[in-house]
Amino acid sequence: LLYDKKTNEHPDHVVVIKYVPFVKDSKRAMDEYISSIFMNGINTIAIHNTCEDSLLASPL
């Protein structure tokens, strides 16, 4: 559907996401993005994502 079979196109990687059973806990992902801004400044954005019951805690 996304790749042309005539030209033998195919994805170069595969992503697998597996979930664990319900265990009444939470996971927290902490991500930090740093970028340069004007006058040699630095901009930092910190993101905290909390997912309950062992779900994937990642920014999508």
C-alpha cells in the first residue's frame, strides 16, 4: 500500500511496541529538548509524561 512492489521498495526498519499486563503501576518518561536561540541563547524544554498501568510513556 505504501511501497511500490514493482521497484522492490520496502521499509528499512520495523517498530514493535509490546505492552505488559495490568499491574497497577505507572511509568514516567522524562524528555528534554535543547535548541539554540538568538544572541547565543539556549532554549530548554522539559516534558514529563506519566502513563498509568505500565502503558508506553513516550511523546508521540
